Amino acid sequence: MTKTLNLITEYAGKIKPDSIEEYVSVGGFEALKIAMGKSPIESIEEIKKSKLQGRGGAAYPTGVKWEQAYQIQKNPKYIICNADEGEPGTFKDKVILDHLPLMLIEGMTIAAYILNSPKGFIYIRGEYPESQKIVARAIKAAKERGFLGSDILGTKFSFDIEIISGAGAYVCGENSALVESTEGNSGRPRMKPPFIKNHGYMGMPTLVNNVETFAYVPYILKEGGEKFASYGTEFSGGTKLVCLSGNLVNKGVFEVPFGITLRELIYDIGGGIPDGRKLKFVQLGGSSGPCIPEEMLDTKLCYKELKSKGLTLGSGAILVVDDSNCAVDFLKCVTEFFYHESCGKCTPCREGNKQLLALVNKFANGNATENDLQIIKKVGYIMKNAAFCGLGETAPTAHLSLIKYFEDEFVEHINKKCRANVCNFGGVEND
């Protein structure tokens, strides 16, 4: 299997991000012309053939999602691109925003044509100010050349895009909180139903997709859905942008075909663990994802296979942790993140993260008991089943997986021992 591909990243860094001429010279906006020459249903069917699934983490079939949005009779419909890339360890959307914004704009415009949407938004996290400027220049250039704005390509179809800047709230990555923030409200998740596909921005039908998801659409319409699907597995079509970080020789964003194993990602593409250290665990999907041991690295990058093992790829973050790190200390960092980012709307998340932080600190300080392990499991179970949105549901994922695979290390901390010599128990260093 080819280790890396470049279906959408081929021209990243090779063309100016806001140059219409350079983007058109490599086939840019050809897919938009193809879409405008077809019926919406024909374009949707092509996307369904591609087996493209949402690349933001939920992995919902994109063609089905667009078909559902198309069938809704209420108008106007709105398009929102979720570029609130706040998941720790995730930075793949920034590659598209900074280097291929016109590809994103083309994908959104195709969606708008299919849904007859007059307005779209790109919600970019506030920590990406340069990305906002780059995308703004690309939008301006597309308008000036007739690929965006009024009467696109000489037709009566008009579509405009506005940039919305986030304010640093991780919870706004959740779609309904994203819509609330786009409206100018506090970014808190909504009660569902009604779902945002029916009752989204300003109470109207709204399609929300990730940056990467929109970026694949031009390729699919130009090359065909079946060709795109052929690069992946039977159950996961095409390629995926993954973010390799942590204790690795080669860090960065790589476009890889579905079906590649985690071991190939880490050792063939990532170059393995530096300084002769041993791999301890890998966290999949960012801080909200599970931590798995070395013996699970032959798992393939495939939504169905990952799900069968109780795992998730999430946004595509792959954080590699070597044996110089302490599982408890690592978990403390994850817990502090979720404690800080909880919006406080629901009790399971607000109080659950507070309790998890207190419990993990007990282990880090050498004050925990064996009963505290059971309490972490109970709190985690409640959060996963009772939290209002995905933030609270996934916050204890790292806790539950680390205790499952590294429970002996937590027990050692009860006895004031840290095998990585990271934790300092009451000022006394480990032997």
C-alpha cells in the first residue's frame, strides 16, 4: 500500500493561496462548473459513491447528510464550515486554510449550489488570526473573478461567504454550539431535537461540515466518487489528513489512504520513536480520544475496524507518547484541559470534570486509594451516558482507557512510586 497520497494536498505550498490564476491552472473551479452542469441529485449521488464521511470526528456519511439537507423544503438554507480546530494535537485544517483556501471555498460553493443556499460562514478559531486573513483574501479574489458572490459564472446563482472568528471556546467545535456562536450568542450546545439540519442558523436549515470534508468535494466531482473510494477500504473511502505529533522523528500533517495501520503511520511515516525510547501508548483523535498500547498498533485506519475495537479516529490527531512519560501526569494535563473548557451548562460535565481533576491530582500527589480508581470509572461512566454534548461524553475517554491498559501504573502511584520519575510525592523524589 502507498503510504502517503496527495489527492487534495498536492499543491499545498506550491501555489499562492489567494491566486485565482494559479488555482485555476491546476484544475481549480472545474468541479464547480461540473456541479453547475448537473442536477443537485446527480452531484449528491457522486458524493455518496465516494463513501466520504465527515472528517471532523463524527464520520457521518457526507452524501447522506447532503441528501437530507436537500430534501428539506424550508428556505433559505445556510452553509457553515467548522474551522474551529480546537482539539489538542489537531492542526490539519490549518493546512487547508493557509495553503488551499480556494479549494475550501469551491467545496462550500458546490454545497451551496446543491442546496440553493445564499450564504455561508467559515467559523475559524480565534487562535488562527493569520489563517483568517489568508481566507479573507481568497474570498475577495474569488468574488472579483466571479467564482463567488452575485451571478456566479454568469448564472443567476449567488452565494456569499462570511468569516466568523471564534473566541477560544473548545466547546464551539460542537455543531450546535458553533451555530449559537455564529449567531452572536454564547457558544453553548443546544437541546436536540430539533437538529440543526432543520433548525440551525437563525432557525433555518443549516449544513455544517468540517474544513477537510468540504475540501474533498472538488476532487470527487472531478475524478468521480468511485475513484476516490478506491483509495480506501470497503467501509472507509478515500484518504484522511492525519496529524502526527508527540515523541516522533517526523511530525506534521500527512494525507494517507484508509486501510493503513497505526504501526505504519508511526514507524514508516513518522519515523519511529527518537532517542532509542520505547513507545508507551498512542492517543487517537486528540485529548477526547482513547489511549492505546503498542500491541494495538496493527489496527487499520478504518472507521468500522476502529469502532469494532471500541476506538475512534476523531479528527485525525495521533499523539505518540514514549516511556519517558508518566500515564498519571499525562492524564492530569488532559483533565485540566477539559475542566477549563467545560461550558458549565450540564451537571455531568461541569461537576464530572471537577471531580476527575481532584481524583487525578490525588494520584499525582500520592494521596490516592484503590477506591479512587473505581470512583474515576463511575464518574466517567456517568459523564459518557449523561452529559449534554460530545465534550462531556468524551472527556473521560482518556481516563477510562489509561486505567484499562495501565492500571498497574496507577496502583504504583498509590504506593508513591512513579516509574517515569515524573511525579514528585510531597517533595520526595522517586528512588
